Amino acid sequence: MASMLSSRDVSGFKFLFFIAIMYAIISLLVHSVLHMKFIKPLSIDAPLDRFSEARAIHHVAVLTNDGRQEGRPGLRKAAVYIKEQLEMLKERAESNIRVEVEETTINGSFSMIFLGHSISFAYRDHINIVARISSADVKETDPSVLINGHFDSPLGSPGAGDCGSCVASMLELARVTVESGWIPPRPLIFLFNGAEELFMLGSHGFMKTHKWRDSIGASINVEASGTAGPDLVCQSGPGSWPSEVYAESAVYPMAHSAAQDIFPVIPGDTDYRIFSQDHGNIPSLDIIFLLGGYYYHTSYDTLDKLLPGSLQARGDNLLSILKAFTNSSKLQSARERESKAVTNDYKDERAVFFDYLSWFLIFYSRRVAVVLHSIPIVIFFVMPFLLHFWDPRSRSCFAIFYDFVKGMLFHAAGIILAIIFPIILSILQLFFSNYALIWFAHPYLAFLMFIPCSLVGLLIPRTVWDCFPLSQDVSVIKKSEEALAEEARFWGAFGYYACLTSAYLVAGLSGGFLTFAVSASMLPAWIFFSLSIKSSDHQSLRSAVFYVIPLIPCLAYSVYFGGFLTQFLIEKMGMMGAVPPPYGYYVPDVVVAATVGVVTGWCVGPLIPVCSHWLARFSILKLLSHVSVLALALSSQFFPYSNAAPKRVVFQHTLVTTDVNRIVDSSYEFSVVDSNSLLFLFKYAPEVAKELHIGQELSFGTANMSHRETWMGIFPVSLMFSQSLKFPARSDGILKRYRYFPHLSNYKPHNISNDKSRRVYLEFYLGDLKEVWVAVLNITGPLSSWSFADNMLPAPETVDGGPPSYILRLSGNSQRNWTFWLEASSSDDLRVEVAVVDQVLDDEAKRLKSLFPEWADVIAYSSFMSSYIF
């Protein structure tokens, strides 16, 4: 084999080995940072003035003992526990510090756009626990700092990460504040809200009714979209002041302003929206656990999944940030903010900030970014004139610029191919595999398959470079053709990143620091390389190494950000929704492949202008292709799911009722939220298939499909489903458990006004259901007003070409009836469809759920459906 390789091939393999070792070391460092290996959790007997992860973990253990879902007794137990802990702090507080603890019951109604859909809400008797810690001489009007976390959990989940970890961190922060001797110069408000999973009702109730709401000058929303990893600042605003405070105070800074560009496209929302946008305009931070997303909203979100060090880093950060906010002269109450709304402090200006491996954070304002991020493109356009100035007789600035543009186009082609090749490979893998998402439980497979072929795409343009001659006349220039070509490739690549930086700037996005850092790092690398060339008078591996070394800090950051983004995306692909066939099957694999391609291009792209001289060898391209093919073959031996990366299954026992005590239809409905369909699920869960009497001939063409309106109880999440199936079920168990079912009826006669509009007075009875999560009403017809949301109708929804409808979610105390009115603009009928989600299953449904394998996480509930015409 060695005899078949030329000396340049051997040198190329040596350099490839050097590059591989360098990236491996960087990757190990990044893995250690992302998995909190450098954070030492403090024990339960840590000093009282320090945040202790062990003490916080004790709170999580208590909170996860019982289900904290709305409608279940565990939610009330959690509220009692939180209040008891705060009352104990109040008793231990010194005389110079005041601790006020309140349990508030919230009621309200409003409309909002959630996940792109118009929904109205009415809620009652939800519980918030609120504590205010301040100096003894505080005034009610003093501006305060709010920290918010929710103690309710989603359907079927213990909620250790989401959001038991948030509540536990806040309880430990409250303890540190009281027992450390630190007296906050401004009041701290701890809001433990009990209804976030029902679409941010707890925070809405606080902002609409609580006496302290107008005093809030800054807020921190603590959330979890996973169980571990960086506690990332995902949103900041309005204005740049919140992120500036974070930059100055965070002990382990974990923030990227680029997250604000990405977050709006991710399905979901947080209480940050209520405080900073919809109902408060409060300068706020949205801080979220993002890794460990495999367990988010599943039964596997348990205490043991919390990564050691994560809570410690969060607690140390939050304590420092709270101190910084309370000491800031810019902290202002709502009234002060309104009076100074025209000042620069509260302009909605998005700053640029990013942490470097959580060691430190770089922050600069939008105005600085406009200047700073414009420098690379200026350098790119000025450089041809400078080179012409240094050698005016032999070098034309226009010829130089044309060569630079050629270099830019070749580099862009390499980046595009680096994305296309992994996409092609992912599609081929799906043709030869029995299922999609093969990398889901084994993320390293995605890197093994897609990085080598992405590198091939990056290097291919270099192999055809010589087919396109330079614009400059080599015969009259003192430099060699290879030197001129290298110069054109380098400045072309530099111009590519400079153009991307400018594009970010023009688009008003905050992620331009990514490409700015690359272009800024390439300049010293080129200087080092040029000096090395002069000293050795020829290109060697030594000169290539000299080019790489100055780039290492930038490459380390690229791997840090890119690796985090890829891992986050892989984890979320299991819950991003099932896109309809035939193309939906390919979407997740294509998205992940394209992401790996983009990240590879970003992490390796800056090396290509110089290092491709050694790496763009046929033997190396062949090796990289073989590695991708071998990884592709290896992947077929793996199953896409495990109990550490479960497949999400939604199991609904649908009961169609009429009158108050009669069931007319009972069925089991199943759906999934990723690209491996229910056919895959039943194939690899044979016990379930047997119980449902599913034969091997099952197909979507012959099966009984579940209609979308059947899933109305969890709208709009149900819009993420595709190809749901329906199976007949018995209703005996439910009839034994419940005597009365939800029912809607008139409680007094219609009222017809002079303009022919009529008002219908309705009473909604929830029967004797035990654990009601939510009731959803879908109202169609000539609706002109109602008694909800200040009598204002939201924009109507239209689903699958149906009539315009108004979606209303009712939550809270199910022991009392709801009474309300609907107003019709004509005598035409009003149709009301009702779905009530109850968390109680009958014994037969429980047994069916237990038959699913461990790699499937099943969220199961009962849905009582009925229809009415008025």
C-alpha cells in the first residue's frame, strides 16, 4: 500500500492525522464543557452562603414523588411543600430582612397566538406561590427583580428537569439570600407558578392581578427543555440591558445572541413571552436547560437524568445575576419605564454576545457590531488595491479582484457540496434501511456518516481549481502561480465569510459574530503562513501547521457551538412532529445531515484555502468516502431508540358521549411525533400488535385512520401528528369508574336582541371525572361575541378546509360548573364540539400501555368527546 502512495500523498496523510488529532482533542474539551465536567457540585453541608446542588437535588426528589399535572393531587402537594419551605425561611430570617410569602389563586381569560394558531383561554383556581425578600425598610414602590419557574409538569412526566430543577434552584436561591447575610438592595420576587404547561397561565395570572406586578424592573425566567448541559440564555430583551447585566455577572456564562435568531422557529414558548412581550414589556432573560432533550416531556424525566454540575452552574449564575440586577441603577418600575421609554436604555436594540466555552463572555452593542462586522467586507474590497499598490507595474487590481471572486465562488461551492453530500448519503441510507432516525439513540453515527463525506465535498473544488486559469498574468509577476492561487483561495474564503457577516448585519440578526470570528481569525493565520513561506522559501507541512495554529481558538469555538447545535437538534428530532408522507419520512434525516454539513463547513472551512494543498488528494478523498460508506453499513446494525432515547407515542382512549351518562363509541387512538410511523412501532412492539389484533398485513391503506378532530383535546400539539390510527375499544372499565360524563346545556333561555343577534347561555358540567387536565371547545357558526377574553373574539381557525372555528381551552377546578354565554349574529346554528382530557385510564388501557417496550415512552390519557347544536 505504501508503495502506491506518492510522497505528497504520504505528507497529506500525515497532515490529515495531525488535523484529526487536533479536532479530537478539541472535541474532548468541548464534550467536557457541555457535560459540566469542570463544575464541582457542592455537597449538602456546603457553607450556607453558597448555592449547593445537593440541597437543590433534595427539593427535586421531593417534588418528583407525585405527578404535578393539573388535576392531580400531586400539584397541590407541590404547592404546599414550596410554601412550607418559604415559611421556614421566613421564620429563620434576621430582623433586617423581610420575607413575605403568599399563596394566590388566579383566574382569568385571554387570547393569544400559540404555535401559529389562534387560541383563547379561560382558567380558574390555579395556584401561584409568591415570595418577596427585601430589606426591612423597603417601600412598596421600589423596583424589584422577578425570578420565575413553574412547578406543574406535563402529561405523564415526573418533571425532574421540566421544571422541578427550576423550582429547586429557586428554593435554594431563596435560602442563600436569607441565610447568607446578604440584604438585597432591591426586592427579589420569587414566583413559583402552577400553570405553565397549560400555555403560560400562571405567569399571565400574576401579571394581570398581583399587587407587585408593576414594581418589577427585570425578570429572569428559568426553564428546562431537557435535563442538563448549558443553561443557555435563549432570549433577552426588550433592549440590550438584560444581556449586558448577564455578561458582566455570570460566573459560567452560557449565552449566544444567535439563539434569538433560532428560537422563534422552534415549536414552543415560555413565560418569558408573558413578562417581556405580551403583558409586561419587562427587561428579561430566558434561561433554559437545552441538552438532555431526549427526556423532555416524557416519563423518563426523572431525578437520575439530571447531570451533575448542571444545577450548580445554574445556581451560581443566577445568584450572581440577581445581585447584579438589584445593584443596577437601570432597574426601574413599570411607571418609570413608561416615563423614560424614549431613552436609549430601553430601545429594543439587540446586542451581540457569545460565551467562549463558558469561560468568559464577549458582549458588544448593536452600534459596535455595525462597525465591527463591516470591517471584514471592507478589507476584502480594499485588499486588491493594496496588492496593486505594492506592485503597481505587474499586478492589476481588477485582475486580483476577479481572482478573489473566483476563490470565493470555489469556497462557496465547497460549502454547498459539504451540505449536499451528507444529504445524498442520508437519502441513500433510508433506501437501504428499514427505518429512519438511525442516529437518534447513537449521535456519533451521524458524525461518522456525515462528516467524512462532508469533507469530501469541501475538498472537491480544490481538485478542479487548475481547470480555471487565473486572471493575473503569471509571466510578469514575481510570485509563482501556486502562490497566486493560494492567495486567491485565501482571500476568496475570507470574502465568503465577510459577505455572510454583512448579510447577518443587514438582516438585523444577532448571529453575525459566528462568521466574523472566522474571518477575524483567518487574518493572523494568513500572516503566520506568509512569514513561514518566506523563511522556508517553499510550501511545506510546517507552513501549513503555522497556518492552523492561530486558528485553533476559533476552531475550538466552532466545534463548541456546532457540536452543541447538532446534539440539540438530534435530541429534538424525536419530537418535532411527523411530516405527512411521502417526503416526511426523509425530513429529519435530511435536516440532521444538512446541519452536520453546515457545521463541518464552518469548523473546517477556514483551513481549506491553505490546507487543501495537502488534503485534496485522490487517496485521501477515497479514504474519507470509504469511512462514510463503512459508517453507513455499520449504522444498519443499530436500532434508532433506547430507554435513554425513547420514541414518543401518544395513546388516547377516545370516548364519544351523549347526554350525561351514555357512551356511544369507544376507541384507542395512537400517533407518533417522528418520521418512523405507527407501522414501525407495531412491527417492533409485537405484544401491543397482538393485543390490538394487528396482523402483518397492516397498512395505512387498509387501517382505520384516526381523524384530526379526534385529537382536539391536545390542540394545537395534535397538528404535529400524521397518519394516526384508530382501533375499537371497550368502554366497560370507564362505565364502572364514572357515572357522569362532561355535558354542555342551556341554563336559561336564549336572549334575542333587536338586531336579530341572539345570546345563548350555557353551563358546562365536567361530570365526576377525577383528573381533568383541560377541556377544549371548538365553536363554529355565526359567533359574534362571547363572555371570554374581555368579550373579544380571536382570529378564527380554519383546519383542513373546514368552517371558521374558535378554539377555547378551559382549565382549573373541575368540581364547579362553567357558566358562560355565546352570541350569534344570526339565527343559524352554533355548533360546539367538546373534548375533555382526563388523566385516568381504565384497567384495560393501563394493561395495553404496559405492553409497550422500554424504548417507547407512551403518554396516555382519556378524551371524552361530545357535540352540541344551539
